Amino acid sequence: MIKLNILEILEKNGKTKYWLYKQMGMSYQNCMKMIHNQTKGIQFSNIELLCQLLDCTPNELFTIIPEKEENS
């Protein structure tokens, strides 16, 4: 499973979910689903924007969780 680290990066940068929602220009529901890892896919343009807004790389944005840990 691939996990987005948005909440951790927001906290590190002293930003809020609301701030990110306003910057992303997407619906509140879709933004919250993305932040809380409840989405099935993400557009490249959103990945790029997230990296710019959060001052991070795609490597920092994503974590791969092995299936063994996922089922625990």
C-alpha cells in the first residue's frame, strides 16, 4: 500500500489542512480524502502542486507500507 505523508509534512511546516485545501483549489471533500489516504488515485498535477506547496519531493510525500505491516 502507498501512503501519503501529507499530515506529517503539514505539521513539520506549521501549516493546517485548511490552508492546504485553500491552496489546492479542489473540493473540500476530495482534499480531505487525499489528506487522510482515502483516495484510490491522485493526478500528477496534484502531486506536483503538493510538492511545491509543502516544499518536499515525491519521495518525501509517499511511503510504501509492506503488506505484512498493512494487515497487522
